[in-house]
Amino acid sequence: MVDIQGKRLDPDTAEFLRKHRIRAVCLFRKNLGTEAEVLQLTRDLKDVLGPQALIALDQEGGSVVRATFLPQAPSAMCLGAAGDEELACEVGAAVARGLRSIGVNWNFAPVLDVNNNPHNPVIAERSFSERADEVTRLAGAWMRGSLREGVACCVKHFPGHGDTHVDSHLDLPTVNKSRAELDALELVPFKALHELAPAVMTAHIVYPQIDPAYPATLSRKLLGGILREEWGYQGVVITDALMMKAICERYGFDRAAVLAIQAGADMVLAQGSLHEQEQAIQALTGAFERGELSLAQGQTARARLDALVQAFPVRFDAYGEPARLQDEALMHRAWSQGLAALRGARAPQAGRPLRVYTQASVPCDGVSEAGPSAEQVFELFRGFADVEMVALESLDALQWSAVPADGRFNIVASNHRARYGREVGDWRPDLHLVLWNPFQALDIGVPTVLSWGYAQGAMAAVKDWLEGRSQAQGRSPVTLG
């Protein structure tokens, strides 16, 4: 599987795909313009890739969505806070209906990582819970909804990315746990749901007590041993992107591609330039010619991919206004059901003068979409008569000693992802609105409301709560003190 450049399929890329008989493309933010542009792109891709085309993207919900013009699903942790299995199933189905309408037949979701590490820099609200049984229950329901609507799921990141301090996009994490410890937590959802999952995505993480030599993506002990031989998994195994620094800076595109297939993967996700993609293709071709990869391995991998696309072909089903509006309402309801309050948080009185601190902007980091702008945050308070709005270049730069003691109700609205630093130890706002990473609630011990994300439905739920039209009845699926 490769990625492409731009919002249109250019002639050079089309020729490259034909020449190398590639049938799988992953779309990213850089590829997605308007809905009409995306439809044209996926139709062009299907023409070039052929009837066995696999067109994929990440549409998890929450901060990790690519097709933002479709009804935006709540994050996994929002669904965890709502705790409603039927709701999770319906959300998964609605996500699939939207993707199916634009010619996407493979969604790299849901996340099965059990997020029991509050310092995890990349998972957090992308996980359903810190409890393995809840991840299994709600992710399984989400999957059943998606599969019912004809879009393949891909559970990730095997064998578990929930207990890391390092983002594998930037470096190679290590999780030093025994097999018994993994069996008791990280592996539980993967083992419970592997028969339901048509595909599994690997983690670029070293588990030294299982395989000290290779990260899971390249590990025969993890992919070939646990997943294939021990569990008997016969679905598709695809790597996470080989261009992530955890892999490419240590192994290179070419060597990593061969090692992954040797380990038990069926497909490598080789992002990058056409030259870099060709390196991976040539490396695989050479490995088959030299016998480093056997013909049987190639045939088995192809058969699994054939079965995947046969079960989940590319379709362009109409997504009419009634269905779209119904799904939009479902997403808003789900966001609202997950809204949670901590430490006795209450909405400010309607006539109380307010002061709101937030960050001016939060750019896209390549994994998550851009955070809500200060203007979007301030929109939450348009219903209040007297609001002093303060947009800072960095929210962490707020000096609490400089906040006027003038009787205003002070609100910190966090619109960025990273945990706060030590400098927030003396912050004492009257209300902390956490619009993204819920573990920021551990950094400031004040009344807090958690939205688990910042899509339109999340912001509407927060606004309704602020203006007294709804209650925050969600229960946090992670320990927040």
C-alpha cells in the first residue's frame, strides 16, 4: 500500500501504480479536498487500481478523522464515557456509510489499545478505556456496525500502544512487559476480537521480553508466533506506516518491507516519494527472487487480500440528505452522552462576568486534525453578556499570578493535545474545559468538564452544558483523580 501526493491523481503517479500493479492506496489529509474532489479522486484510483482496489484512510472519530465533510464521529473515549454498546455500534455503522459513499472500503479503525498510561503522547482519547474488557465490549460493537455497512475495519496497534511514553511517529518506543502482563491487559481485546477483525495493523514498538531484536511490525515472534500460529489469525495483517521514524530511521524502507513480510505481515504501508516507494517494491521483488521470501508466503498474502476486497469491495453508494442528517444527529447525541464533569463542575451563572483563556491556534500534527481555534472556543460563550476573551500564543504561557482578582469567573479552555508542564501547578481557574486530551485533568485539580474531542458535536454539547440546556452525565473510562 502506498500514499499519493495531492488531491488529484496525476499522470506520473497513475503510471507508477499501473507499472507496479499496486492495488492499495491510503489517503491522508493532504489528499482530501471537497467531497466532490474526493469522489473524483477515488473513482480515478479505482480505474487505475482495478476491481481489486483497496482504498483506505483513518476515520477513527474524535481528533483522527480525514474526511471532515462527513458526519464526525465521537472519539473512542467519548463512547467509553457514554458506555452504551448499542450507541457504539450505530456510530461505527454511520462512519462506514459515509466512507462507503466516497469509495473508501478500508478504515484503519478502531483502536484496540488499552490506554492505561496517562502520559501516552499519541493514544489517549483514541482509546475506549483503561480497562481491557471495556475496550473489547465497545470496540467490538463499533466493528459490528462498520462491518454491517460493508466497510472493512482494521484494528490497531497490535499488540498494544496504550502504555507508551513515546510517539512511534517520532522514535521507537519500548514496552518492557512480560507475556503474562500483556496477556492480562494489552492483548485481551486483540485476542477477543481477532476472529471478527478482517484486518490488523501492527505497532512500531519493541517488547523486549518477547522479542528484544525487533519491533512488533518486524517481529516473527509477535506476528508469526502469537497472532498467526498461536491464535490462528487468517485475516490481513498490514504494517503501520514504514516512513514513521521508529522504523525508517533504523531499518530503511527496503529492509523493513522485507522483514515485515517475513514476520507475518501481508502488506506494507510504504508512504513517501515514488522513489522511496519503489525502493520497497524492489526490495520485496529481490527478496522473492533470492528466496528470502517464498512463493507460498506471497500467494498466502495475496489470497488474504483477495478475500478482504471480495468481502468489502469499493462502492459509491448514494448518501442522501435524510441519511446524512440522521447520522449527523446520531453523532451529536453520542458526543453529548459522553460529556463528563469532574470535581463538582457547574456551568457559570448566566449573568456572571467571565474571562476565558485559550490558545490562539493549534496546527495539525500529521496524526490529528488541527485543534479548535480561539474563535471556535470563544463561540462557546456567545450566549453570555460579559466575556473577556484572551487568546495566547501558547496556553502554557499563562501566568496565573497575573490574572486579575476582579470577581470574574475564570475559565481555561484547553484546545491543545499535550499535557501541561509543571508551570500550571498554581493555576486555579473556576472551570477547566478540556476539549482534547482528558489527562490534562490530572494537571489542574479544579472543577473540569471533558468533551473528549472538538468536532462540531462536541462543541455543541459543551455549549449546551454552559448554557444550562443539558447535563454532563458521562463517566470517565480512565482514572482522572
